[in-house]
Amino acid sequence: MNVPPSFPQAAGQDSHAASIPPTTARSLLGLVEDRGYSPERLCQGLGIRYEDLLSHQLLLSHRQIKVLILRAQELLGELALGLVAGARETPVSWGVTGLVMLTCETLEEAMEYALAKQNEAGTMVQHQASIYGSEVRMQLVSHRFDWEIENYLIDHAMSGAVAVARYLLGPAFKPLRVDLVQAMPAHQALYRQFYDCPVRFAAGSNLLVFDAHWLGARLPGYDRIASQMLRRQLDGLLQLSPGRHQLIETVSNHIRYASVQGADQLAVASMVNVSPRSLRRKLEQQGTHYRHLRDATRGLSHSPWTLT
């Protein structure tokens, strides 16, 4: 496999910077909704509404996603919540990156594409794949180590990768083994049941290992001409927006909502729980102004790609 090297984000990166596509949040809130709870309630006080997740322009901060995860864990009381959330994923769960994977001829081609585009896909865990003899070893390393949600992020990424592989190849796909850094939990049987292979806890690294013969497996529905045409179209949608401070992203989201409701700057400041003067000062500290955000957001609202 020819996989381009990638590197985790620096641990000191601002946790309030809105730079992460909301793939993890969408997956989690979808599970919450499946369990019969309101995903809107989990979003309260975070500067986003559940409907905002429909926008391909939306970016979230590490802090926003962390709060969503912790709230969902408290609400659901689900054992191995990350494992469960990842296990329900399909290529569509990974957005445009997952759709492009459906146009690939083999699993190897699909993996190479997904690994190259993992940041655009919104992963919070870096995936690094290598071939050792007859084995493919995929190591998972969090972009930012955060002990409160570390197990969730690794479990979600690991089980999601296996679930997507099974969607592409069928239920016969299973790893040779799974290594996890986390200590052995009381519900360890859930892991072995899902992965259907040996699972080692308290390991030195987070590792997913599977037989290299799967790389050559052809994906169903591949059509050379149609697939290449679709990939070119989809590639045009995979442009990672530059990260912005969480406040700017939050204000932009509220401006988008306020413009539909006919609200003004005073109403937007109230939505962010600050006075108009404080909002103006905070935006100036980030090198921008309300009018600039308003004009830019309204410009996006007329874009053919805006979904909200």
C-alpha cells in the first residue's frame, strides 16, 4: 500500500478552534436519536443546533465534540459507547470520503483514498497503515490525547473502520487481532463479539490487524468509466475549510439562523449569551467584526452548496 504519511495535530492546539468536520458528532447524535432521545438537547449551550449538522460548511471544536460525547455517555449509560457508535457506521457515515470509497475497484484503493483524505473526513484519530508480510497493520493515534474521551475516540474509529470494511466486503471480513491501550473493561465480551477475533487490552498501541489478501478484494458495483466520473465530481466537494475560533463559528451559525428569522445583532449576541458590546470586543480580539461575518455568512447562504 502506498499510504502518504500523516502526523497527529499538536497537543497544544487550541481546543476552542473550530477546525473539525462534524463526522464524529453526526455519528454520535444519530445513535442518540436511534435510542429515542432528543439530539437537540445535547447541543444546547454549545453554539450549534442539531439542524446545523446538515451544513457541509460546519466545523466544530475539540471542546464542542468532547462535551457532546460526555453528555451522551451520561444520558445513555451505554457500555462501550464508542464501539457501539462506530459499529453502526457505513461509508455514507464518512461523508464525501465514504462515497468516493464506493467508486473504488478494490479495498486497497478505497483504503488509500480514505487514509489520504482522513482529515477532510473529520477523523479525530490518525490512522496509519503498513504491511508486514501477510498482515496489514493499522495503528490509531488520537490527534489530541484527552483522557476523558480517549477510549471513546479509539473505540469509535476502530469499530467504524471494521463496520465500513464489512459493508464493502460482506460479513466474512474480520480482523486477525485487535490491540487496545485501554485497560480490560468488565464488558470485554462486547469487543470480542463485534470484532470476532482475539482482542488484547492494556497493549502498547491501538492496532487493527487483518490479512493482506483482503486488499485485493474487488468491491461490488465497480464500473470503471462511471466510477471515475463520479470520483472527479465528488473530489470537488472535498475541500477542507480553514479552521476558525469556536466563537466565530458559533456566531456565524447564529447569524445564518437569525437571517432566516429576521433577527439582528442584538438577538445574535443574546444567542451567544453576551452583550452586544462584549460580542463586538470578542470578535475584534479574533481579528474580525460582526458585519464581516454577517456579509460572509449571507454570501454563503446563496451558494448552491449550502444545505441549510
